[in-house]
Amino acid sequence: MDMKLLSKTAAAMVAEGKGLLAADESNATCEKRFKSIGVECTEPNRRAYRDLLFTTKGIEEYVSGVILFDETLRQSTVAGNEPFPSYLEKKGIVPGIKVDKGTHDLALCPGEKITEGLDGLRGRLAEYFKLGARFAKWRAVITIGPGTPTHACLYANAHALARYAALCQEASIVPIVEPEVLLDGDHTIERCCEASEATLTALFAALRAHHVSLEHVVLKASMAVSGKDCPKQAGVDRVAEETVRCLKRTVPAALPGIVFLSGGQSDEAATAHLNEMARMPGLPWPLTFSFSRALQNPALKTWRGAPGNVAAAQRAFYHRARMNGLASQGKYRSDLEKQAA
């Protein structure tokens, strides 16, 4: 366990004005995204698309790290055939890796999920470190519904996240712990806050129990928002206020930083929410982004699998990265979107 390396990696991940690109979609998720633009989900197409994102000029100004999928970590750039991890590293972008094996039904807890992938993880982490990964990600899923989340679900997922985080630190890899509280449902923002608070309380109790160094772990948090089917949607100010209140109640100040998932919000809503939070005074940790769809959507729609669209897709991607980089410093304005358009 190299504490110096862990500190250096964590600091780079949450560097001022930058955030993380989540490009760790599984092949099944990639297939859904590609289907929406009429592109076949083949290995060369996945490589070409990730290459488009990573080789975007100047992206290192706003992107501190990239979460990769196992396949992508082993692929190379299309032009120079340079392994993606070393290509990113040369740009000053930290390569990371998704290590969980996805969610499965949690036994005796209808409608709830547990994330699997602890078996053999120590060996995989050692290999990922050799391939250049310096941080990792594990996602748990928490559903809000009648009687959920249950204590069993919160406890089981917190325990898995803590075991994963301990194994990462042992391998000198910074763990991102991601307990995603899903947007699905008709719950109010108050109900979302309750579930988020319970989730984070269980998570940090488990991390302490497993001797995880809090100075070397990054939280990937959900924003406190109204369920997507809730008739009353909370505004930007309220989302920022409730999210920060929940985090201050549950997340130790020792953490090097918190990154947010977009979780199905629109591109601009995710950016506006982040901006409002970053502007709040007295935050004990830096807040930034770790977006997937909210960073990639415009690029994906512009690309549509055509080599002739790559330059335009890269411009769209650079713009979203810049907007979120500004938002992480509380400097985003919606009129900047119109200027670019």
C-alpha cells in the first residue's frame, strides 16, 4: 500500500476545475446507447468511439481522470496504436477502471439489488495496476419504493463497497465508492434525502469497520432530487441545498473530494445543479463531476458512427466538459450554452 501514490492520485482526481469522465459502460449498456444512434455495437466501433472522446484536443483542461471498462483498458488509440492508459497519462489524465461485475437481485429482498464482483478481485486489481489503472470504481444501486431501501440492502451493499475499497487501497489504487440512489419512482426530494442519508451512514460505518483510509477514498454521490415521476420537481436551489445538507451530515471532512453522478438527469440540469452546490460557502471537500451520459450525449448524437462527424462530435464533447469544469468552480452560466450553439 503506497500511501504517497494514493494521496497523489486522489488529489489529481479532484483537481480544481476538473472532473471525471465515466466511459466504463459495459458492452450491454454500450449496445443500448449505440442502438439509439443506429450504430452496431462491435469491438472496433466501441474502440473508435472511446478514441474520439480521449483524443479530443484540450480535454485535459477539464477532465482529470477517465473510468474505463476492462475491454477499453486493454485497447489502443486508433491513430498511433498507443495503449489508452499510457495515452491518457501522457495528457495528464489519470486512468481508472470499473471493477464490479454488475447488479443482481438481492435474495429475499424483492425489487432490491446487490453488486457482485469481490471473488478474485485482489488478483484483478494487481493486473489492472500493471496495466496503468490508478483508481477504481464500484457501483451499488439503492431503490426508493414502498418499504425500500431495506436495512438488509443498505447493509449488504455497504459491506461489499467497504471490502472492495480495502482491497483497492491494499493494491495502491484509490477506490471510488458509488452508492447510487436511483431517480426512478414518484418519491419526493424529502424521501430521497432520507434514503441518501441512510445509505451514506451505512457506507461510512462499513468503511471504518474495514480499516479503509478515508483520506484515500473518493465518494461518487447521487444528487438529492425528486423522483422522475414525482409531480412536484424540486428546483435547482433546493436540489443543491438538500444535497449539501445530506452530505455534511454523513460524509467525513477527511475525504479528498466528492464527485457526482448525473443519474439520468438532462445534461444541462446536472451541470446547473453542480454549479449551485460548488457556489455554496464552507464546503469541507471539493465537489466535482463524474458524468457519463451528461458528458457524452451530445458527442454520441453528433458522431452517429460516421468518421466524417468525429471533429464535430469532439467539439460537442469539449463544450460539455468545459461547462462542467466551470460548474465545479461555481462559474457556469446558462448563456454560455447558447454562445456555443
